[in-house]
Amino acid sequence: MSFPAHPIRQLTAEEVQRYDEDGVIMLRQALDPNWVAMVEEGLEHAIRDQSILGKFMSRKVEGYKMDIFLWKRIDVLRDLIYYGPFARWAQDLMQSKEVRFFYDQMFVKEPGTDAPTPWHQDLSFWPIRGEQVTSFWIPLDPVNKDSSGLLYVKGSHKWPQRFKALSPDYVAAIIDEKMDDIPDINANLDQYELLHWDMEPGDILIFHPLTLHGSYGNTSRTRRRRALALRWTGDDVTYQPSAKRMPIHFRHDSKEGGPLKGAAFPLILPHHDPAERSARAQPESPMPHKLLTSAVQNVVSAAKLQLSGSGSVVPRQTWNNPAEAKPSEDQRN
């Protein structure tokens, strides 16, 4: 196979419109079982063999595991990205000539893991800017609100605010004090319309990176919650690094203010780039000096927040038992 597979079904005009208006859609049973099996094989590999960065990201809560750039070291996920149907859906939604892969991210909450994911906008974390960006969230287990299924604030991608990047452990290095505080959504549910779906393996969520989303901890005592996120970019996206945005620890050729380029962000459509493919022939590890720089920046940022007094006023969000919350539900297919 030389090009990404075509999806088993195309997006409908209604789904494209809903994505534009709501900022998120759920496609039920849109993935062929073979692609789901590849995701599961890749994630189980990643769970058994977390990267140094993944261990750092997951260090604070037992049963919670996160990791990124899995495709750089796990070949089945590399093949999923190059040959799976996701880039074609992304191209349809972004209306972009080119589609590049940005990065992947693993999210695992084992049964009983009390680790809510704070409300956040993905784009606040990222060293890119542009409108042609989209994310896919692929669950490997049945999920509902109780087992940490994602919730979205309908239409929030059209809000003018750009909110502070709050990770599950409130990492200081990426909290930009100049950005807006995220409202306490769960404490004021009557002011927002929330969307969420019960999902099964084979279902996927697709959402805009400015759509506010989050999730409760996994209160199930028997059900895991494993999921893989895939992020894609289009023609208008530029590389905009900053000390308050996620660092890229892998080699690439992007210049500040210019388009994404190079092996860290491979071109998938309209065709692959031979040089980028060749660079991924062997697994790549993050560059040690960049990992060290990130660790130092996190320590320095935390210290600055404490010294300024800001560390104590970073808003902590309300995340009670999910059974107590009654947001509006959207169960449309």
C-alpha cells in the first residue's frame, strides 16, 4: 500500500457542519477492526515500555499513564499513521491540500484511577498556530462518563478566549499567566451545554483543538480506559515555539513562523516525502539535551510561580463524582 487507506465511509455534510458548529463529532463504528487492532497492539507496547518522557508525564498518579510521539519508536503505530484512513478524514474537515501528522498521545486510566483531566484547549499547549488543525480520539475500551469518557463544551472553539494550559498534574512550565483562566465548568453546569457519548472500540471522536474538553477520573472498578489521540495539521499551520508551549524533542526542519517541516511532522497527503520516510526507518529517541532543558524549565517555572504567589492561585477545577453531574447529552450518531 502506497497511500493512506480510504475510510470505510465518508463524512456526511451534516457531520462536517456539526463539526464546524459544535467543535466535535463522534463517528460510530467508523474504524475497521484491523485498524483498532493496530492501535491496541501499539498502545500495549507503549504501556509495557514507557519512554522517559512518558514516565515523567505519568509520575504523579498511580494507574494513570500518558506518553507522546509513540510512532517514532513503535512501528505498528508508524504504519497506522502513514497508511490508516485518518489523514483523509482530516483533509476533508480541514479543507487542506496538504496533511501533516503532528503527534500522537496515549491516555490510560486503569480501573479506579482518580485522575480527572482538567478542562482545557489543546492548542494552548502546542508550539503551533493555525486554523487547520484537528484531533482524533480513539478508545480501545467501552467508555462512558463514569469511566472517564471525554466531555466537550459545545461551540467553545468559537469563543474568543485562549485559556491557560492545565495538564492533569498542573505542570508549571506550560502555564502562561498571560492567558485567560478557564471557567469552573462543572461548578456552573447550567451555563454550558456539554456533549459526551458512550463509546465502543471502533468509534472515534474528532474535534477542533480549541474546543474545551476534559474528563472525570475512571471510577469503574473493572473497566480500563485506554485511548490514542492523533493530531493532524493543514496548509495554514505555522511553527510558533515558546517557553510556555510543549517542546519538540525530535529532529525537524521547521523554522519559527514558517510551516511545519521535517521528520517529526511527516507529510501524509497528497503524498509521502521520501526523505521523511527514510528518517523514520529506524526508531528515534528524544534528544537528551532537549529533555534536560525541559526538566530544568519546569523546575524554574514552578519556582517562579511560587515566588510570585501565582502558584497558589492557579484555579483548581471542580471534578466531583460524575454521577452527580447532569450535563446535556448528545447521543447522535
